[in-house]
Amino acid sequence: MKKTNMAVMADPGATNQLRSGTTINGNIDSEGDVRIEGTVKGNIKVKGKVIIGNTGKVTGDITCAFCDISGTVTGKLNIDKSLTLKSSAVYNGEITTPKLIIEPGAVFNGSCKMNNEADAEGFKIDKK
């Protein structure tokens, strides 16, 4: 199957949504926020916030400023500001973030490197 790379130019106030029942095999790059309720097999790079809903499944790396996970994610997370693993979240992988919130009930298998925001320059998203 051919891999694609989806570049999304968004209205700054809009959230791009991938609905339940939809699968993307490829990467997502977005200027705006992204909400995933479907399945993504590829990397996600967002300047704003990534929300993985209860039915969302991601296999790939996520790089963004803020991230809330309620679904299932396997891959590396490079979060510039804050990561929240909600009570229904299942996460497997490596996390780098200055702020991590894990709600009771969330499943976290992996490792976490805590840094302050000043140290996060190594994985900040390029601002064009």
C-alpha cells in the first residue's frame, strides 16, 4: 500500500478531525489542532494540540505543543508543553515532555524524560 503524507493548512481556530471508522496510512502535518477518533498509521506533526479520542488509535510518533490521549497510542511522543493521559488511555513508548499528567486508570508502558520548556528546543516544531 502506498504511503502518503498529508499536509493540512488549517484555519487557526479550527480543529482538523479524523472520525471513527477512518484510517490514514501515512503522516499528518498540520498548522492547526488535530483530533483523532479513527486510526492513524504514521507520524503526526502539529504546531498546536493533538487530541486522541476514546476510539482513536495511533501507531507512530507524535510531535506537538499539547497532547491529550484518551485512546491507544504506540510510538514516541515529543510534546513541547504538556501531555495528559486520560483515564481511558493506553500508551506504549517513549515520552519527552516538560509536563506529564496521568489520570487514574490510564495505562503507561514505557519511559519518560522530563525536561523544562527551555530544554525542549531540540524537538520544537519549525515555525515558518
